[in-house]
Amino acid sequence: MISNAPFMPSDPSERFAMIFRALQRSVADNGYRL
């Protein structure tokens, strides 16, 4: 079975950084559109 889920690092700090970067991108994109 093929999964479309992105790679999630096993280290909690790396996982947090990855989630935080995605949140930053989302906020920046929404701010740019407004």
C-alpha cells in the first residue's frame, strides 16, 4: 500500500520543528493573501 503521508521524523524536537515550519508557512500565506 502506498501512503501519501509526509515523512515524520522520530525525534520529537525535529517533529515539532517540522510542524512549526508548516504553521509559519500557512500563516505567512494567509497574511500575504489578505
